[in-house]
Amino acid sequence: MELIQQLVNGVSLGSIYALIALGYTMVYGIVKLINFAHGDVFMVGSFVGFYAITVMDLSFIPALLLSMVTCAIFGVLIERIAYKPLRNATRIAALITAIGVSLLIENGLIYVRGAQPEAYPNNVLPMDKLDIFGVSISSQSILILSVSIILMIILQFVVHKTKIGKAMRAVSFDSEAAKLMGINVNNTISATFAIGSALAGAAGVIFGIYYIKIEPLMGVLPGLKAFVAAVLGGIGIIPGAMVGGLLLGIIEALVSAAGYSLWRDGVAFIVLIFILIFLPQGLFGKNRREKV
Amino acid sequence: MLKIEDINVYYGNIQALKGVTMDINEGEIVTLIGANGAGKSTLLKTISGLLKPKQGIVLFEGEPIGGKAAQSIVKMGISHVPEGRRVFANMTVAENLELGAYLRKDKNGIKKDIGKVYELFPRLLERIKQQAGTLSGGEQQMLAMGRALMAKPRLLLLDEPSMGLAPLLVKQIFNIIEEISEEGTTILLVEQNANLALSIADRAYVVETGRIVLSGKSEELTASEEIKQAYLGGH
């Protein structure tokens, strides 16, 4: 039973990784940039949700939506200000800029409000224990999981059925050919940042409710792990990010269950090393031949 | 319809087009012939807005388009079928065609035009749900052309439609190009197979190292000794 409970924890944690990993993978797919500031967008989303709940007295769903909208705008601003001028620069220049943006957001927030942590109130969501086949599962983790799954379904719908989603896929496959279709590549890239950042914002609120404590550097580790999840699933591939995130959460939970909880964080990076050695294209990646 | 005056186009410091001047009249098929690297594709890319001319004027129906964003040029009625087809391999045939109509809002018109494309290329209808990457080279060429037609262009730019295709397929593609032309679309065709290009074109320009070195009616050029020697494999 202990094992099943750990698995439930793993899936909840994994769905948070998955939501963040989606932003990494979508942005990589379209501009071939690992946006290392993405974990900090997640952190900002968590704080927006916190203030929405405590100061503005909003309930869960409005706070979640407010955080998503704020992060979407924030993500677009980051892209327009920091990355767009580097569109034709080398990839390493953009990567270093991303790290710079990350540090700027973290320390900017510390400068504005201080480094002290905050605690999410614990009455945002009902805290019932559900007894399912002898396993006690908190209603919170079920709600969190449902919200994540709903968001991922909406994302799949947007990417596959809407015009902007088709434009995103076209630009990520061949941006020049996309231009010839009349697609505005800059707007499509902005939309990608907006959607990815909104998902990170949602993940931030969910994280806060689940783990209570938030602080300005909270985005670093989940951000890196979500990056691992994106690589595990195959960077640039949306279903890969979902599966990679869930899988990583489950792996971590299992490591804890086996009694090695101190190794939890290390395991994610061991997974990264093994993936890069044995399956660099990721679980869902195809070995694409380079055209000569 | 299209008027290009003395344009210079650069890739970085390398000048790819040197003072090119040409024009295309409504309803014509005009072809650009010339060797690899002569600047034919560069010229098409400049017309469709992928490249910006450093100097010179590009006029489409009297309006300057040189340096405009590609999407506004598509909107004005110029579609470009790029070299190598560049279909969206990760999407289905139907999705590729929908993307061709990206800027259009008339749902019924789009539906009708998709039907027309399938009429023109029945092979695509058979493959409607297939990923474009799984199509053969000829089918991809058809898809790329169908996709471009979905934007309802008045001027269609075709870059090497015969590249890598079997002779029978090439013939088929060229018949369709003539059909498109007969329906009133003006065509600018870049082709390495000069014989074939001259056989369907009204006029031709010969491009060499970024310059137009010769131009005239197709029959005249076909008859010219110089052209025979250089481009038609004549003896």
C-alpha cells in the first residue's frame, strides 16, 4: 500500500514536471532554444497565485487563471525583449542570455520582496482523505492531477485543431516554408511562449498548493528537472514532455519509496546522463537523418 | 503585372543578384533558366519576400513589394513553391493544404478550392490522411503546388518543379502547370531542364552569375545557337 501511495505522489509531482516540461519543449521546438528562464516563470506564477489567494482573496480556479494570464504576458515580454533580438545570433549566445534572464528574474524578485519564503494557505482546496481500495489518497492530489490532465488535453486540442496550433507546428518544422504560407513567424513564436509560460504558471500554483512553501529560488530545481523530463521524452515533442514528466515523477517517488529519499534529486540527473548516452533523441524522438 | 528594376541582392557580403531587371505580364508563363548557383532561386525568394533587395524596385501590380514581409506579399497574391518542395512532413496532406489557405477567411471558398486541388491532383485525394513525409517525391511536388494554389495566387512562383522526378512524372507536372496557367494564373518558372521550360513558356530570361544575360520569346531562344550550346545540350 505504501508503494501505491508513493506512486500517487509520484504522479502528482510528475504532472507538475510535465506542465513545466511542455513549455521547454514547445519553445525548443520552435526556436531551438533551451529557455533556462522557464523555471523562473514557474516561480513567478507561484507567487502570482499566492498573492491572488491571500491578498485578492480569490479561490483556486480564478487564482490559477490569473497566474496563467500573467505568466503568458511575462513569457512574451521575455521573448520580445531578450530573445527576439538574438533570433539570428548563435545558439550559445541565446543560451547564455537565457541563463542571464533567469538570474535577473530570481534576483529581481528578491530585490523587490526579499528572499523570505511564503506559505500557501492550506484551505485553498478541500483536504479530504479518500479511501480507495485501502489506499488513502488526498482529494487534493486528485484535483491537481485532474487540472493537469485537463490543461494537457486543452493543449493537444490547441496544437492540433486550431489555426495558431497548426501555425506553431508549421513554424517549428520549417519556418521559411511557414512564411511562404503567410504565417507571421514572430507572432507564432510569441504565442508559443505565451502558451508554454501559462502552463508553467499553472504548475506554479499547483506546486504551491501541494507543497505549501514557495520562495524566489524555488524554480531552479523543478525547472532543471522539467528540462530533464523534456529531454527524456524527446525535446521538441509535446507528448514526450507529458510522458517524460510523469515518468520522472514516478521514478523519484519510487526512489523515495525504496528508502533513498536523499537520492531523489540526484536520480533525475542520472536519468539525464543515461538518456544522453543511450537514447539521445528521447523516448518519443525519431532518429532524423540530416538532409545533405 | 510584376516589374523588377535593377535590383541588387546580397547574402551577407556576397552579391547574388547584380542589377536584375525583368517583367512579367498577366497570363504569361515566364521561365528563368541558368546553371546552378546563377541566382534563379534568389530572385524568386526576393519576389516572395524571403530576401530583401538592397537596391532596386520590385513592383507587383504597381505597388512596391521589395522588402515587404513575406506574409503581406502572400496576401497580395504571390505564392512561392520553394525548391525542394518543403512540405510540412509532420502533417497530413489535408493539413498542408489548409495551411496554404492560412490567410483566407472564406471557409466555403477554401472548401471549394481544396476540392479543386484534389481534382487537379487526384493522387493527393487518395493520400488525404497520410503524413506528407511519407509521400513520394512527385506527390510531394503536387502537394507543394496544391498548397500554394490554396492561397489563390495571381502570380505563382515555381522553383525547380521537376527536380529529382522520373520523366513521366515530370511530364505530368508540366501538363498541370499549363493547366494552371490556362485557368488564368500567371507563372514564373525556374527550371534547370531548359528544353522543357522553354517548351511551355512564353518568354524566358537567361541568368548567369547573378545577371540577366539574355531574354526573349521562347521560340527565339530555343532557336539561338548560343542557348543551344550552353543550355539545351545542342551539338
